[in-house]
Amino acid sequence: MRKADIATSLTMICVSGFFLIQTTKIKDASGAILGPRFFPYVVLTGIILLSLLVLFYSCRKEKASSEETTLDLQGRAKVFVTLLIAFIYVALLEKLGFVFASVLFMSALGLFFYGKFDKKKVLNIFLFSAVAPVALFFLFTKFFHTLLP
Amino acid sequence: MTALIQGLIGAFQPEAILFTAAGTILGIIFGALPGLTSTMAVALLIPVTFGLSPVAGMGMLMGAFCGGTAGGSISSTLLRIPGTPASICTTFDAYPMAQKGQAGLALGTSLLVSLIGGLFSAGILMFIAPKLARFALGFGPTEYFSLAVLGLTVIASVSSKSLLKGVIAGFIGVFISFIGTDPVTGMVRYSFGIPNLLSGLNLLPVLIGLFAVSKALEDAETIGSSVKLTSNKGLKGEFPSFVTLLERKWIILSSAVIGTIVGILPGAGCSIASFVSYDQAKRLSKTPEEFGKGCIDGVIASETSNNAVTGGALVPMLTLGIPGDSTTAVMLGGLLIHGLRPGPLLFKDTPEIIYGIFAMLLLANVFMFAFQYFGIRLFVKMLKIPRYMLTPFILVMCTIGAYGVGGSLFDVFVMMVFGVIGYIFNKLHYGVAPVVLGFILGGMAETHFRRAFFMYRGDLGVFVTRPVTLLLLVLSLLLIAIPIIRNHKQSKKNLTAA
């Protein structure tokens, strides 16, 4: 947690610094004191100062003997793969259409999460992944008049 | 009177009743399943409300809110895992009751007092909201600014893990609200040449990402682990006797009042209400030493107050456009989609919609009671749904929600980005509720402050001479000061003890 806090604080300071620079580029034709730049300056400065405090307290904390367990790393790997599959799904959504992209997405993610080879359960995953997107597509487009790719 | 009749007619349309029932059932399912919340259920249902009337749409969302809050008691009782944060305190006593063979009594008690709490706060909503809305008609930019500040300072009290991190998260939410065209001067801020950012970020993809996608990612970490249910053969809800309830009337009443008041406070939510009333119930109980060992008083306190939040949270949301908690923050999005701006003008211009919403809240509570009582065995079966199938399904529902807002893939990307941000913030105890509060209230605070500044030609004294503004700002200062003083005293105590 200590390492993560230090990394997050540094990231927030850098990102806020970047946006502070971007704030100077905001056009302000009014020339008023409370123009479009005033509150962003206040808020970004607040984020930087408070992140510096978090950084200070995190550096003061004693280093833990082992920061992460194998379970934590496995969990994080699962999240990373989930995100990768999800971003690919979003990128292909308009190219393949909602139904086909969702069938592929749910099958891939379901199999990844299940992680074993059990014929019956794998078949259930494919079946559910095939039926659910079709049902959702008809429900949302025909019944609720929602736009879907 | 005409508006009341029109509102009731709108509420008893088949569409409104059907979708309120559907929302309630979905809410109970989401509340019962650990890791899913009523906020998530409401966020996922927003796109479903696109094609419905405002009353039917709000009925569906309130059904999900009431059902989700009450449904959390199911897994609290049978799994010792709170179905929602609102049910954490329920776990302390409901699970030991189940272990003693009193699972039915725990579930039945939770359900009955949830109904009592929900109806109590619905009554308060119907009494207070119209009066507050009339009073708020006289509000100017200084009052709206101080209300937004009050809402933002509640971040200090809801940031239970780390005040400092909660405030940073709130500031980040405020900053995100600045993206887009400045409402006062029309200048573009932080669009980086991206046309989709000219009007700022859409509220819904941000909410779905922060609440639903982040939870799905947290779920992805632990998928594969199984849950153990306490024996539930022949399970059905058993209600406590009238005498039992009468002996605990002060616990029920105090919990309902606490839940309603906490709900009215902008930014506070069901989990805070349940902790405060649990603590209060210990003081009122004849057997405080039994708390945590299967004491029915603990279950009564927690479940009465968490459902009492539902009506209370709607008071500031409907009358002032300020969410009472994170779920009503999402519901705010639901109203905006129908072109309805919550606030005193909503009461003045469309009172029939307000009366319709009141009626739907009452109906949602009744549905919550009926469905959870008669469907308890079915909802318990839901606890066995494999997460490896449910989580991908939820992510697809999130995508529908985000895409449906404007038919743009950009919104889906925004949802995913905020899903990652929400996941990281939850892991590092920054929290997502402060980000949402900051996002909704930040823009409001800035716009009204600048309007007041121009209106009163730079005279900042107006913030202390207008009584309502001054009162709200003093309340805000107290809300910031109290946790700081409390933390300071606690650290001094710890140092002395060491």
C-alpha cells in the first residue's frame, strides 16, 4: 500500500502539473478576475498540495516486510487480462456489431474466469454467451428503443 | 388537487406498475448478490428508462433502490457477507441468528422493518419536499453555491478510511466537471481538440464506470472462490410477534428517524445510517451485551435505518438537485435524460410528475416487501449463480448503458477509463463517492459562485449577509471541522495509550 500510495501521489502531482500548464492556454476574452481559469487553478493547486501531503505521510510509513502476496499478484493479473479483453471488445463493437462482439466477449471472458476444462460448464458458458446478447439486443432495441451498434 | 389526481393516474398506469415491479426484483437480486449494489442496479437500469415515461422510469429506479437496499440482508444472513454496504451492520447479528436456526426470523424481521423504514421516510419526503421546494424558490446563486459547498464537505464525513484521500478524490471530481465549455464565458476548457469533449463528459458513463465497471473489476480479482451458504432447506420469512415489535418501538422509531435525516444530508448514505442507528440501538436496548451474538435489536436497527434513507435521499435530490447519496446521484442522471431538471421549478412546473414519483416510491416499498417475502427461496438460489458468467454479463449491460446515452463509442471508452479509475481509487481507499459528488456539485459550485460575483459586482459580503447562505456555510465548516477534531483527539488518545 505504501509503494502504491507513493506512486499514485506522484502520478497525481505530475498529471495536475500537466493540467496546470494546459490551464494557462485557456482563452479568456472577458479579462474578469473569476474567468474560466480561476477555479481550475484553485482545484489543481489543491490536488497537488494534498497529494504532496499523502506522499509525505507515505514516505514516513515503515516499509512492510512483504508488500504483496502471490494472491494479490494473481488477482491483479486477472484484472489486467479482463481490461485487455474489455478494451478489445469496445474497439470491435462498432466494426462487428453489438451481438457478435458481445458473444465473443462473454465467451472469452467467461472461459478465462472459469479457467478449467469441464465440458458441461464450458458448454453452459458458450450457450449463455450466445443467448444473452441476442436477448439483450432485442429487448433494448425493439422494446426500449435504445440505440445499439 | 388536479396535479395530485394526474400524478396518481400516471402512477397507476400498467407501464409504471410493471416497470416498478421489474426494477424492484432486479434491485433485490443485485442487493442479495455480494459485490453488486443498488447503485449498480440503478446505473444499469438508466438506459432501460430512456423509452419510458418519467414516472415509470423513476418508479423502476426507485424500485431498484428500495429492493437493492433491502435485498442486502439476504446474503448478510445466509453468507455473513453484506450484500450491499448498507447491510454491513445486519451481518453482525443476522448471521449469528441464522447459525442458531433463526434464519427465517432474521430475514422476516429485516423485511418487515425495511418496509416500516421505507414507508416512514416516504411519508417524510411527501411532507417536507413540497415545503422545501417552495422555500427554495427564493434561492439565489449564493444559496445554490453554499448548498453545493455543503454537499462537497460531506465528503469529509463519508471518507471513512482517509479524509485526505477522500478530499483529493472530491477535488478530482470537481476538476473533471470543468472539462468542456465554460457555462459563464463559453470558452472551451481541456477538450484537446476532441469534439466529444466540447460539451464535457456525460454523467452516465462516468457513473456507470465508477460504480459498476470498477466493481466488476474487483470481482474479477476473486472469481473462482466459492461461497458457503448456511443451511436453508425449507427457508421462509418469519415475522416477529407484535409484542416483540412493540417492545422495540423506540429502536424502530429512532432508526427510521436517523435513516431519514442521514438520507436528507447531501452525500451521506445507507451505510452511515445503519452504523449510527446500530450504535444508537445498543444504547436503547435492554440487552446491549447481546449485540453481535444474534440480537434481533441489531437487525431491526440496521435494516430500518438503511431503508429509511431511500425517501430521505430523494428530498435534496428532487427539491434542490443535490443528490442525497450515490444512488440518488445516479437517479439524477435518470431525471436529466427525460429533460427534467430537479429543483424547485420541477415542483412548480410539473407537480403531477412529483406526485407520481411519490406514489411510485410507496408502491416500490410495497413491492419490495411482497417480492422478497414470496420469492425468498428464488433469491437465495440466485446466490449460487456462477460469477464467471455473471461478471461478463454485467460488463455487457454497462456497455449498453454507456452507448445508449448518445450512441457514441466515445462514451463507452469514458466508462472503461472511469472503471479503471474507480477500481484504483477503491483499492487505495480514495473512494468513488467523493469523485461523483465532486463531479456533480463542482460545476454547480463554480457556476453559482461566479454568477453571484458578477450579480453583486464582486461584493463577497453577500455570502455572510444572506442568512440561508451563512447558515449553510457555517454547517459546511462544522462538517469539515468535526472529523478533523475527532481524528486529532483519537490520535492523541492512541499516543497516550502507547
